[in-house]
Amino acid sequence: MAERNPKAILIFTAFLPQFVSPQLPASSQFLILGSLFLLLEFIAIMLYAWLGLHMKKLLKKPHAKKVSNRMCSSLLASAGIGLLVSQKSH
């Protein structure tokens, strides 16, 4: 059985219908919008894969790995501090 992608289901059921005109045939509009969504999703996945290949090569260098680790830890620490000082809205 094929796995289901909940993101795709949400896009098709919650996001795309707001761009469908009731005066025109819905099936052709969904076909166009769905095709564009799938094309953009494919491009994004290919971009992630390409970046992953290049980052893998880059992060084999000890200095680049050290810089990356420091940047990631700084971002995580900043997010933690931001959560710590943020106020809850009631």
C-alpha cells in the first residue's frame, strides 16, 4: 500500500479550493492547480537533494563542520532564550 502524504491532502482539501471559481468547471481548475503544486513540490525536493549533496561534501571539512555546528547551536540557543523570555498571551 502506498503511503499517504498528509501535506498533499491538506493542500488539496483546504488550500486549493479557495482559488477555484464557482463559475468555471472545478475539475479543470483543480487539475491545473494540482499540477502546478506537484511541479513546485518536485522542484523543491530536487533542490533539497542538490543542497544535501553539496552540504555533505562541504561538511566533510573540519573547519566547515565546526562553523556549522556553532551556527546551529547559536540558532537553537536563541530560540530557547526567545521562548524563555516570551510572555504567554491570555
